[in-house]
Amino acid sequence: MTQSYFEEVTLFDLSRIYIVVPREDGLGTINLTVAQMSDRQFREWSKAKADLEGVKMIVPVGRIGLETRVYMLNRLIQSGVRIYRMPAI
């Protein structure tokens, strides 16, 4: 049995993962870090990412704290979804 290795996302990494999301005012898109995203933006992005990759994941309703975001990202990564981070400075 082969064990796959992945580098876990931490709270620090939430400011290194950039996502292109629709602007709140509906005019175009904006680059935001996972830490900067609104709960709605993160919910929609993570649900779409999971659906696109065929990962079964229940996305919480309401406030999504930073620890929950870390858990959800690690769940996606464990399922083989690629999440890109900016290099640490």
C-alpha cells in the first residue's frame, strides 16, 4: 500500500494562497488570499473546487473561521486537489 505525502496547510498559509474571485460589487474579479475572502466567497470557491475535482465535501453554512478553512483545504489536498501557495518570504 502506497502512502501519499502532502504538505499540510497551516493558518500562516492562508495569507499565501491567492484565489481569483468575483468582486462583491459584481464588477469584474479580484485576487484575494483565503484569509481575506468573505465567508460567501470561500464557500462558493471551495464548493466549486470540490465539485470540479469530484471530492465529496459538505460546506458549512454561516461563518467559516480560519481553522475551518485550514481543515477544508487540507481535506481537498488529501483528496488530490492541487492548492498553490506563494513562496514564503
